[in-house]
Amino acid sequence: MEFIDLPASTAARGTVRLPGSKSISNRVLLLAALAKGTTIVRALLDSDDTRVMLDALRALGVGVARVSDSDDYEITGVGGAFPVAGFPVKRAELFLGNAGTAFRSLTAACALSGGEYVLKGVARMHERPIGDLVDALRTLGARIDYLGEAGFPPLKIHPAEIAGDTTEVRGNVSSQFLTGLLMALPLRQRNTTIEVVGELISKPYIGITLAMLRRFGVDIARDGWQRFGVPAAARYRSPGEIWVEGDASSASYFLAAGAIGGGPVRVEGVGRDSVQGDVHFADALAQMGAQIDMGPNWIEASAPRNGRLKAIDLDCNAIPDAAMTLAVAALFADGTTTLRNIASWRVKETDRIAAMAVELRKVGATVEEGADFIRIAPPESLTPNAVIDTYDDHRMAMCLSLVSLGGVPVRINDPACVNKTFPTYFRIFAGIAQ
């Protein structure tokens, strides 16, 4: 197995320019593909997840061209349903790796585009639930078969039939289901209502979706977070050019490094004006005592004035990805930290509650886990030379690299898993670790 050994560090300082947001990148790519007109997407994230989306769009008949050797792409929109070739029925087979943002949104878009489609991914993707999205689409006339276990990918999609104009989706499994529906429903060209059953988790991610829809000319009517209306007249129009913000979830590792290792550490690409909910990770760090400063496009973190973070008890529903970084920051806090309302961790790239508990215990923490919470009491001193397993989960690798800032060396197994969202992570982390 490949690994990377991180040396013991006791300080962190510097400035980091963030890669593009994964959440925004894949949303923008799909919307640009469905829109009328050509869109120049600036500063697109270069990662495994965006590559599978780009490959899928090409397979679906969308014009995709990289602009020289930059991170900019020219997307020639199709102005409606995908024009993939096939006779007498359009056909395509898509491999989407472990990219949830791509799999869920393309499931909805293909289901409403006419044609026969097979969507599949890696083994872990086939363990991630998709039944709520499929049920919601079937209510609207979609015809979708499970090729393996019911409720999970891979999927076979057939041309949809006309059915009802109201559907519902549970809100407490994954916000990506609602995102997929919202982005695909303009393809129906019918007034369509989505009702959310129960509490909607990860509301800020739906906020990103709604903001991106507006950039492409579609306004969604909503009643709080429980009911969303997509008008029959909704049509995507290219904005001509759109810039991808830096990734706020990725910012969390470097901000935490500043809070743990003294700082200051500044991240550039997200800030006060960001549409991403994970910028509020900085607020959580401030609750732990970190010094936070923020501008329109940057955030800076330093250690507490007394040098030591303090434990928090926090509802993390709005920042589920960034909350993983708080679990590691808890190792450096006085007291026991409890992170609540994180049931969605269990259906991500791995069961993140279980995985985090195992790995934090390796470095000496006392950890209690529940269905939707994790509680961490730090050790008196961190266990050196821990060998951290990453479960093919990019965020496990990046979060747990922060252990090395406690003055202990640490080995991270399978470091290449960070290619999913941040291929240069370990090089940039080494640049700020002192």
C-alpha cells in the first residue's frame, strides 16, 4: 500500500490559494451543458470528481473543450435534453467513480432527457443510497431499474412517461437528491412541485444549488425549505462566463492548521461573500477560541490568545463536510467535544462516523459514536507514529494530516485518495507546516 509519512510539526503559517469548489464545479458543468449558449467556466476544480463529470458530459453529446493548459473550460450547451447519439433511442453508459454530486444529478437529468442510460461507479458508490431520488423521479414518470440491490446504484434508465407534477423527497438522507431534482426539472417544461419530507439536512448546499440556478436564468419558488416550485417556463441560459469559487470545505484544513499551529494561516478564494455554507466552519473555530479574520475573498485563522482551543458542543447539520475537521481539532481542545446531527456522514464516501472513531482512537483519543453524533475527548499526549487508514475517502486523509501539528509524526495510507477533490493537498500542507 502506498503511504506518506508526515513529520512532526508544531507550527503552521502561510497563505493558501484554494482549488475550485467541487460542489460548485459539478453543478456549473451540468447547468452549462443543459443551457442554451456557450459558457466559459473559469477556475474549474481539477480532480477525479470533475473529470468523471466532464467525461460523462462528452459521452452525452455535450461540447467540452479545455482552454489551453488552464483550468478554464468552454462548455457548448445543448439547450435542453442531452443529444447523445443512438437509434431509434438515444443510448449512453456512464462511469461516475465515487462522485456523488455527479451520480445524483446525472441520474435526474438522464431520467428526464429521453433515451436509455446506464449509470455505474466504483464499489463504494454502489453502497451509497439513491432510492429516495429514484422514488421521487418515478412519481414524475421516470422509468428507472436497479441493476443490483434495490435502492442503490448501478441504474438503468429508460425514456420517461408523463405522470404527476408533484413529488416528494426525504430531507434527512442527502441534500444531493434535492439538488439533482432541482437542476433536472426544467427539462420537464411543466410546473413541478417538490415537497421535502422531514427536516432538510445540509441546507447551505441547497443554497449553492439555488444560487447557481439563478446564474443560469432559473428562479425557483420556495416555501421555506419544505416546498420548491419549478415553473414550466424555466429555461437555462448561459451567463457567458462564470468563475468557480475556491472550495470552502478544503479551506477547513488550513484554517484548522492555523488555529492548532499558531498561524496565521490565510486561505484565498472564499470569504465573506461566498455562497458556500462551509465558510461557517470559521465560526465554529471561533467558538473554540481561534482568532478569525475575514474579507470578501479570504479568511485567516490563528491560535487562541491563550494558545489552547476549547471544546464545543455543536449541531453540524449545516456544515457536514467541514465538521470532520472539527473532529480532529478536538484533539487539541480542552474538554470533550460533541458534534451532533451528522447522520449524513454514514452515507458518504465511507461511514465517516465509524471511520473517524477508529482513527482518532489510534492517536489516543477517547471516542464515543452514535447514530448521528461523535464525542471526542483528547488524550494527555498524542500517540506518535500512528498509521492512519483513509478508506478511499479524501476527507479522512486531509483531516487526519492535522494530527502531525501536535508534534508527532504520522503515516497516512493511500494518500492518492485526495485526488478526488485536491490532488496537490499534501504538497500545499507541507508548505505551511513548520
